[in-house]
Amino acid sequence: MSLKMYLNRKLETARKLFYYHVVINFLKIKKEILTAITPGTKKYDFVIIDDATPKYLTGFRDYEFSGFLRNIDNVALFGIIGDKVSKLKHYDYFPIKTIEEFEVKKDEFAKEYKVAPEKIQPFYPWTKVNAKLAYVVFLTNGIFLIDYLEKRKIKFILELYPGGSFSILAEGKPFEDLKKVLGSPMLEKVIVNQVISKEFLLEHNLCDKDKIAYLHGGFLSPDLLILPDKDIFYPKDKPTIDVCFTAAKYTPRGENKGYDLFLDMAYILLAENKNFRFHIVGGYNEHDIPLKPEFRKYFHYNGLLKNREFAQFYADKDIFVCPVRPNMLGKGVFDGFPTGTSCEAGLNGLCLVLSDPLNQNVVFKDKENAIFLNNDPQEFADAVLKLASNPELIYGMGKKGKTTLQMQYQHKSQFDFRFNIINSFLSKER
């Protein structure tokens, strides 16, 4: 045997050894990892696929989804894992980055909302979901999942809340995304909670009329609906009039939520009366829009609060100001009305001072259970000064607003509306 043949045989043997002992073992390990983190092909009746759950122990999605997990048989919640390995588009967008983080959040969610942990599963692009019906919240999740759902022939319900790239502008990418999702043959229903949303879908013939289900409002913590009445009042129990601003921070200066307007209103009020104090919740700080030094001591920044912390926070507060602006995050982008933070404040008995630039209100009566104003700091300041001059107005209007919200946001009516839509479909499939 020549030296060349001998070396070739040795090289071939080395290649085989490398293949069987390294490559095959690597593939085997990879398969075991994927099997461990990827659910099998169990057939579910109903699944929820979501980008934010179970990351946060707060918000309407948690109350809605946990209700489904407790009341529907053969159900699962799939939380999207946005890690670099899965190569998901917009990696930074997905709140949960790793399977380790998912497992921690899953257990926290299950404990907080009293659901079985095994009903909460991770979702990757390769996850093989097998279900009769899927539930998707927000257009961003809808467009992310639409190809997946169509490929696997899974019927779905889209809950089209304001936000999540939904725009009432009949042009551009958000509109094309909306047409794609609502035009899908897999769409079973689209749930909307604002009249303006329903009218937009009908005006542009985005889906069959009988596929649109409308109910104003959404899910709030059941605990919010049974809060006791306020028992700390100005000036009897405290020397200050405490005014609140609570909103998520989506822009550096918070213009879409009217944070700049809130500050301008506060300066006008402080020029008239130093008894005012201003409380800000939601990721804002004094540097976002630098405070005037002479007024700094009148402002209190509270960071982010969890739902269970708001009852204590609002206990000694009086007025809630919410001057939202549409079209700030993009043309046609808007907030629902009333905002979730307005509802929480109102259910805690605060007097609501609001703007409604798109005329979405179907809940309140102006100057009876809330006050409606244009987005003008002087208008807001004048209204708050009038309230301050007659504190009985603050607490009387706050109590009426609370009663109105308790009726509008009954947990059972919100849940039953959605549950009946789901159950109607599943009953047909059985």
C-alpha cells in the first residue's frame, strides 16, 4: 500500500469519527434542546399566542387570558420568545428574551392568576401549535403570526385594540397590514372596543360585517371594581390638592399622552395657588422635560407601579388629568377612550379631567361624572382651579365617575362577551 493510500484511509477514518462522535452528537443534543423547549403536537381546542404575556403581572391582557385559562378546557397560552437564536424580526421588540426568563415569568404568572403552569408554553417560529382556534391581541401580533396561522390552517380571533400599530389612516404599511390580517380566510372574528374602530373597518370594507364584534371597554382588575370609597379629603384631612398624571411613556417627552401639557397646566396652577401637588407615574422623570427650578418641590415622580400598588397610591389623591393627543406616534394612531389609566384612577374615586379629541366617549356625561376639555393648558388649569375652589365638586364628581365605570367595566360582562364568541366557534367544531 502506498503512503498516499494509507494517508487517505486514515483521513477517511478521521472524518467518520468526527462525523459520528461530534456532528451526530451535536445534532442529537440540539434536537434534545429543541424538544425540551418546543411543545409537541398536542391538539388544543383554543390557544392564545402573545408577545407580552407572561412577562408582566399587570394589565388587561393578564385578566383576560387568565380567565380563558381557568374557564376553557384544553387550552394553552403561548408566550413568544424573542431570542437571537430564533432570528425573529424586531428582536428587541419582544419582552421575553430567553427560555430561562420565560420559565421564571411563567411560574409568577401561574401563581398570581391561579392557573396551571403547564398551560403556559413557549413559542418559537418552529413551535408546532395544533389548535382549532387561536386568539391574538393587537395588530402587531396579528401581522407577526398571520403567515404561521394560515400555513397551519388555524382559525383565529383578532382583538383589535387601539395601539399595536393599528391606525385609522387608509394608507401606508399599517393599513396594508390590517388588510392582510382581516382579509385572511382564517379570520373568524375581529373584536373591537371603540366605535371609531368599528366604523373604520366598515367604511373601508376590511372584512365582512358579521365578523366584527363590538363591545366598548376592556378588562380591568376585578379588585378595582370593589374598592371602598375615598376617605381622605382636602382640606379636612390634608392641606394639599393632589393632581395625578399616569401614562406609559412612548416618546421622550410624552407628547402623545399630553405630559408637556400637564406640566404647562401645573405651572399656571402654581402661580395661583401653592397648595397644589403633582404626581407622575409611568417612567417619566424631571429631566424628560426639565422642570422650572422654582417649582421642582411641587412635583413627585413615582416610576412604574404595579396594579396592586395603585389603590394605596391613589388613596390620598384628588384629581386625574389625561390630555391625550392622537397622531403623535404616526398618522391615524390613537388611544382608546377612556384610557386604562383613566379608568383605574376613576375607579379609585379621583375626579377625571379629560380630553377626547376624536369624540370617542360613550361612557361619561360632561360635568356630571367627568370633565371634558380641549388640549389647552389654560383650559385645564381653569377647570382644576374651579374644582379646587369647591372641593365637594371634586369628590362628588369622582364618586359618580366611579359608579359609571363600575357599571361599564363589569368583569363578568367583558369576559362573557368574549367567552361566548369563543365557545360558539368551539361548539360548532365539536
